[in-house]
Amino acid sequence: VDRVGQGGSAGEVAEPLQRATYEYLARAVALLDSIPRSTQGTPLRSDARFVADASQLLGTTRLLLDSPAASDPRMRALLEDLELVLAQVSRLRTAPRADELTFIAEAMDERAVVPRLRTVTASYTASGY
């Protein structure tokens, strides 16, 4: 049997978890890239599917925080920052106020969430996966 604790090595489990983590991070980048940075000329509207996707990613983030994927301090910090942003996005109303979107954008910028996500996903892609 090839499972940790059942005769397998940690490396055999780590690779699938690592792949799933990076695929999840790529989905998070796509979602966060779709948040409006400016409300000028854009109708303020929150799509129910968008909020549902954010909620799903938030749940996955929390699972990853409790997994071996968060054993790396840099990955843990990234997941914690991502959790904060996704929690804010998942609470958006159908017609969010401009200040709500501004607050989310400022949190992402202050913590450099999207650039950090892109760096991590790019390094994973460059490694041949």
C-alpha cells in the first residue's frame, strides 16, 4: 500500500498534494484577477457564481492550512493572506458598495497576494508539472 502510515513514503503523498495545491492556487489567481480594481464606469455587481467560487476556494484554503502543504512557512503565510481575501470576497452582496471592493483590492495589494500567487504557480509550472 502506498499511503503514509500504511507502508508508503511521505514523498509519494506529497507530490499529488503539491500538484493539487498549485492547481488550486492557479484557480485562486484567476478568481482574484477578475475582481474590479476600479469602480469607475463599471456597474457594481457581484455574480452569485463568483461568490460561490470564492467560498469554495476559501474552504479549500482552510483545508490546505491544516495539511502538510502548509508546513512551508512561506506557503502558510500565503495561504493565510489568501484566506483573508477570500473571506472578504465570499461575503460580497449582490450589489457590493464601492468601498467593499476597494477594501478587498487594498488588502490584496498590501499583502501582494496576486504577485505571490503568480510567482508560486510559475515556479511550479517551470519545474515541469
